[in-house]
Amino acid sequence: MQVSRYSAPEFDPYGDQRPVEGDGGWHAPVASAPLAAHLSLPGSKSLTNRELVLAALADGPSVLHAPLWSRDSELMVEALRQLGTRFERIPGEGGFGDDLRVIPADELLGSTTIDCGLAGTVMRFLPPVAALALGPTTFDGDEAAYRRPMRGVIDGLRGVGVDLDDDGRGTLPFTVHGFGRVEGGELAIDASASSQFVSGLLLSAPRFERGLDLTHSGERLPSLPHIEMTIDALALRGVTVEQPAVGRWRVAAGPIAARDVDIEPDLSNAAPFLVAALVAGGSVTISGWPAETTQVGAQLAELLPRFGALVDRDGDRLTVHAPAAAADGGRGIRGADLDLSEAGELVPNLVALAAFADGPSEFTGIGHIRHHETDRLAALAAELNGLGGRVTELEDGLRIEPAPLHGGEWKAYADHRMATTGAIVGLAVEGVVVDDIGSTSKTLPQFTELWEQMLG
């Protein structure tokens, strides 16, 4: 059997629970009956990696309760360890791995190479941290990472006085030459390609000598909820981010407080399971759903009813029920036209849902997801059309016209959300084979186990 393509033996709390696949890929199971599933999910990747950075820069030790253990978070832990942060595992109670005590370094030290894998949070959040370290830090990653936009980070660090060598590429690999301090001050960057450019600078900004007065200079800023998540995480640690105008953030120099933090379940990782309720019929309940959150996945509670789902809340449980079946025996899923500029990470799974609707759908405002783990617009069109679908790429989106689908190979492109999208299609189409289900280890190593639990 193959396992997901990474190893970090010291930090491996889930043992042999990683997704597995045979030599011929993973045969997506077909739903044989309506669902009646109750699931809990591991912690949020977005929250875990923000809190890891803040804990490493804090004025004392912090404990993260129920953090996500996945490839992305392990890469972040290992990178921070190389810069001098210490970590201690503590037995956790959530069933998805240990809690984690984070002990900041007395002095951050570079002279190392950081493997970013394909993790946008690592490659974009840690260069400002490395600038605060003494010595050069080289950032490298998977081959696909070389195609991910990095200009906002590179130009931003140079704009606050950091010496950085990228040989003019504007992408990985590059080297940050840290001198133990960053001047900070006023800065303008174009963050049109990724809100992570803004978040990465804000997370380290309190440690800059003059703080940071950051302005977005581009026309469109995608994924604003992720910036709000960063601002909330800073506020929890006593750091105020002023927003004197749209697209401008001001952070004063000062300490980042040590805190013990509970990590919420990953609501974006709830998407394939909740979408499954509409495709397979029946209902799926996710426990631990927060009453208030900055996670993009929370928008599922408003988005799925646009396709005909019924959604209800009972305390910390959110349940999605399939719509009543159409008169002609169909699934009763409605087509929907949506601006998903704030919810790009939900797009792949929603495209799978739209493929089974009773009419066309059009998703716009998502041109930026061409620069995620893969060109998601091109990949979604190629894979669905390869199974008989009718998907058209738009300048900043996709148009999905439902058509009869047939089985075949579904390529994941080393992209966890492409892999889970193939699993959704396979619920209703026999013979769908996902070539790399192990890519789900990026944010949800237990995906296949949970998928089988849902179907059980």
C-alpha cells in the first residue's frame, strides 16, 4: 500500500491513519442508500498554522488544543523548529491527535532550509518570521510550489528593508537574509493573487521595530474572511489591528501574548461531507460547529440552501438534509449562480454538486484559484469533462451544465480539494478512480476513514 507522501517521525500522532490507495488509485465508493451520518472533524488548518506562528513569536509558551495534524501543519511545525521554536506534545482529548505546547526561542536563528511542501501558509507566513531570525533561511518546496505566486511576500519584505535573494523569479526557491530585526513602517503591496500575502505580514508585524502600516494596492482582494481570521487571532493575543480604510491595516510594534487556544474543527473540510448529503440523499451532521467563526466554511450553511438543501442547527451540531427528490426521479438539486470570491476553497466541492443539479450553475469571482495547489478552474473543467460533463472555463469562474457522467480516472493534481471532489462524484457515478487520494493528507489525513464512516 502507498501512504501519503511525507514523513516526520517525531511528529506523527496519527500513526497508520493516513489515507491509502492501491497501485491503481482509490476506487471511490458509490452510495448505495441515503446517508444518515454524524461526524466530527479535526482542527482547522488555517487556524492551526496561524496560531503556530503567533505562538512561536509570543512572549511565553502557549498550548494549542485540538490542533490539526496534517502535512501542512507538520511542515509548519518543522519549519518553526528549525528556526529555534520548541514543541512538546500533550495527550489530547479530541480523538485526532495530541495537543501541542509551543515554546518560543530566546533568539530565532536561521542558517537553514525550510521545506514548504505545497503549503501556501508556510511559504507565505514564514518568510517574515525568518527575517526576524539571525542568518540566511532558504525557502523551497514541491515542484508544484514553484508555480504559486509569491511576489507579494517578496516585494513586501524588501519594502520593509529585508534582504531577500530570489534571482528575479518572484517565486520559490528564495533566501531570506535575516539580521534579527525588521524595520517595518509603511508598505504597499498588490495582494490580488492571495490574501495570504497580507496575513503573513500582519502575523509578524508586532515584532517589527516600527510595526506595520500596510496598504493593498491592487484592484481586487480575494478571500477577505481569511484576513479577518488573522486579525481575530492577533486580537486574542492582545494585538490590535486598526483598519483606517478599506484595504489598509495598521499594527503597532509590541508584544504578542502567550495564550492557550482551542482550535475549531475545519469547516472547509466539512464541505465534501455536507455536499454528499445532497448527492447521495439523506442527511449529514457535523458536530463541534462553532456559533461564531471567521472560517470560510461557515458559509456552507448559507450556500447549500441555494442548491435546495435544508440546513438546521442544534447547539454545536449542523445538519444538512438533501432536498426533496424531483418529480422525474432526480435529486432535486437546483442550479445556482454564485459569486464565490470570498469562498474560493469551497469551489471544487460545489462544482461537483452543481454537476448533479437540474439546471446550469455559474460560479464567478474565483479567478484567483488558478493559483492554488493547481489551476483549479482548468483542473475541474478537465476532470468533469473527461467523465462526460459540460464545464466551461470563464475568465474568473466556471459554468457547469449538468450532463450524464460515466466512470473513469479522476486526477487530483496533488490537490486535496480536487481529490475530495472526485470522491463526491464517485458517490453517484460508478467506476470513478481518484489517482492520488493520499493528497488529502495535506489537510485531512483521515479523509478515507471518515468517508467510509459516513457511508457506513
